[in-house]
Amino acid sequence: MALLDVSDVSKRFGGNEVISHATFAVQKDTITAILGPNGAGKTTLFNMITGVLRPTSGNILFGGKSITNVRVPEIVRMGIARTFQKLRLFKNLTALENVAISRLSLGEVSWPMAFLGARSSRQEEKKAVEEACELLSFVGLGGFENARAGSLAHGQQRLLEIARAMALHPACLLLDEPMAGLNPEDSTRLAGSLLRIRERGMTILLIEHHVDVVMDIADHIVVLDFGKIISEGLPEQVQSDPRVIEAYLGGKVN
Amino acid sequence: MVAAPTRWRLLALIMLFVAAYAFGTTFANDYVLHLMVLTCIFSVLVMSHNLVTGYVGLFHLCHAAFFGVGAYVSALLAIHLHLPIPLTFVIGACAAGFSGLTVGLLSVRLGGHYFAIVSLGLGVIVYQVLNNWVTLTAGPIGLSGIPLPPQIPWIRKSIDWTPSIFLAFGLVLVLFTYVVFTRIQDSKVGLIMKAIRENELAAACVGIRTNRVKISAFTIASFFAGAAGGMYAHYTRIIVPEQFSFMASAELVAMTVLGGLGSFGGSIASAAFFTIMPEMLRVAGQWRLESFGALLVIVVLFFPRGMAGLGELIWQGFGRLRGRVVADGVTKGTTSRGVA
């Protein structure tokens, strides 16, 4: 059974159908990439999977359970975490706090206990901080723990978003253009990190424009154009699919 | 997540309060004492408003209404049912907390400007009820003859409820509020609240149940506003609806912003500023309120982060001064300890 099952999902904004009858599945422990030109509806698809938007029709299953009408924080708690294409960090908090908060918000320690500074809450904080440090150095932000998130360079902010999402220990990690704004060197390094994230037991669903990088690391590719899935399969299959070539390079000229 | 500096700040605050009390009871005349008690009450009010506006980031325009609920409930229970005042005080605070919970449940799903407008409307409703339910609240004339607190049973000496006793209670209430709020601030709860202020969608996307947090903050803040109201009612012994109108709420917003969003120490400073400054400006004669307004404009223009920001600047200045001493010490070939 697939970890994430998107079946016949459509999204309409007024008369404009942004996603039309999308059906695809994300298998556990894989990297699945969604490709498509700008405006194809990739981010809308992400917003529906994470509960930010509700589909007009269709159903989304996660681990066999429907998450179509579940609220955002509950979906996170079920095990889906995401990053944003347009960055959404807690800018006035430190990098460390940005990551630690994930662990603390899901933490078992109740508010009254946290308020009273009980030992359990201090331990929870200590663990969250330790893990946040570890994740920061994993994504390459070691040494920036106490920097204000808003003061980091754009590329670093993207990495910080990834660390924050990873701290939620999601079964499925949704990354919306993680390589946008990264220089080629950092992109390559991030591609390596993504493979290591998959080894950590997180399934990755990825939106990305760097086609060459995607072809290298993705196990499965879904190509979206004008809200419709026009091709799906292994990287080699998709690469040679005439419909994909047409969408990216334009149709034949008679 | 930081505990140590808070402890120092708390110690400094306690010392400041002891000094204030000593000053109030020995040197100050009744009028100054009165201003000090009012400062205490408004400190609690502004701090609680800051929890909602400065921490969770809900721009909220009906805080004076909760202040009014606390004041009226406590006063009415004491006048008509002759309940003991510590009890009416607690019931008043709880009633305010409960109304905060109700308002929160009704409006918290709305964001930004919409929330501000709804809170404004709800504040107007509370004011109109106080103003027009004449049989219960005596309408615009207000409640007078609110009883003073009783003698404290386990103290033999009889207590004269003089302003200096109120000052003691007021300072304790401020300290209690400050401790509770800074504990919230320093625990993960505070971090979660700040995350909502910073970016609500991102907060939801790290698993924070944002509506629940906002409603909780709102309820806690209303409870403390109600406590301030109860103290106000039994201290001044006369309350009128006008004191809890929209204008009062707007003034609270000004106090919170002037003190510094998210800074509770700043809130206390701002409450003192707002209570004492208009009095000191009496030297400006008929231009008193105009010059106070001008002063507010100046502060906001030059210190957008309020009195807390100003305080930080001064503190950094001190730091730089200290840094220079250390640096001088190093260049002269001595350690900083050697210089000392």
C-alpha cells in the first residue's frame, strides 16, 4: 500500500480549475518528485495534501486514512511535514528556536507542567535543543544556532526550513522547491542530504525545477501541466515521454 | 528557554517594588500614593493586554471591557449579596476570564483586521450593557459606595484600608502577574505563542494548534484584566461605564505599544508613564493633554520598539562602556580583573 494516495483530486478557484482529477501515489521510502512549468498547480497540490486548502473533490489518503478534511496541525501530527516555496520562518526567533519548536509543539509535556518548569519539561527542552543542534549541523547550519532566522542568507533560510520540518519526525516530508536560490554547489550538497534523509526513514515528496538534480535522485516522477498529470513513472520513462517534451519545449510546428 | 537573566530581572523588580513601597509610605503624600496605586492596577492591565497583542499577535480592542467585567461583577456581588471581598475579587476575575473565553471562541478564527473589528464590536456591547442595564448597573451614573475589603481574620491588628495598604496589595498583584507572565514567556508556551505571532501558517505547520493557543492566551489575559478591575473597584469605590469604553481600550493599546510589544517590564514602565506623565505635565497648563499627545508621537517615532527598546539601547550603551574598560585593560597589559 502506498504511504500517500492522492485519488481523483480537483481544486477549483471560482471558474478556474487549478488541479483537475489528479491521481498519483507516493510509495514509502522513496523520493517522488513533482515536475511542471510555473503555474501548473504544484504548490496547490501541496497545500491540499497538508490541509492548507481543501480539495473541491476527490480524496487524499495517508497511511490508509483519509486526511481530506483534517486540519493542518492534526495532519502534521499524523506525520506529514512541509517546507514552503515562499519561505515562512519565525524570523525573529533564533535558528535553534525555529527547529526546537517543532519538537516542543509535539512534545508530551503539558502546558501547566511546562509553566511550572517541572523536571520533565526541562528534559524535554534539553532534548529538543540537542536534536535541533544535530539537525542544524545535518543541513549545514552548524554554528548558526543563535543567529536570528531573518538575518540568515536566503539559501540558509531554505535549509533552516528543511531542518524545522525534519524535527517533526514526519513519515512524509514535502519540500516545495528546496533548491530555489541555492548556488549549484549547495544544490548538489542538498541533493546528497535528501538521499540521506530518505535513509533516515522519511519519504520525500519534492517540487523542484532543477530537472537534472531531480533526475539523479528521484525514484518516481510526476509531471503536471495546467493542473493535469501528463506523465508519471521512472525518471528515464518521463524524460523520453513526448508529452513532457511538448509541455516543456512547446508543441510541434506544422 | 532562557532562565538566568529573568531571575536577575525579577530580583531587580522586587527591589524596585520595595523601594517604591518605602517611598510611597514615607515620603509621598496621598495624591502621589494614589497615582502609585493606579500605576499598579494599570500595570497588570497592560501586561495582560501585551500577552494577547504582543505575544500571540492578536490586535485586540476590547481589553477595557474585561477590566469592566471584573470591576462590575466584584462590586455588584459585594454590594448586593454582601459576599466577602476576596471572594468577589476572585469571582470577578473568573467572570472576566470566562467572557474572554467566550469572545475567543467566537472570534479567534478570524485573522488580523477582522479580529480587531470583532473585538471592537464586542467591547462596545459590554459598554452598552453597563451603560443601559440601569436596574443592575445604575447606568451612566455608575456604582458608588462599593465596600472596602474586610479585616483579615488571622491578623489581630485592625487594618485601616488606607492607600498605602492598597499600594502593598497592588505591588504584590503586579509582581504575581509579572512572575506568571514571564514564566509563560520563558517556557515552551511562550515560544509557541511567539511562533504564532511570527507566522501563523508556519506555526500550524509545525503542529501548533493555533486556535487553541490563542483562546488560552485570551482567557488568561482576560482573567488578569478582571483581577485588575476588581482591585480598581474596591480601591476607588466608584466605577462608571465610561472608564471601560472603547476609548479606554484604545488607550490600553497605546500603553502596550509604548511599553514595547512583547515586553512585560516595558508594560509596567508604560503604565507608570501614562499615569504619572499627564500629572507632571500640569506645568504646561491648558496644553497639558496636547503636550502629552505630542510626547506619545515623539516616543513612537523615535523608539518604535517602545520603552523596552529604549531600555535595551541604554543597556547596550552600558555594555559598550564596560566593553571599553575591558579593552583598555587588555591594551594596557592587565586583565579586566586587574583593572577592577
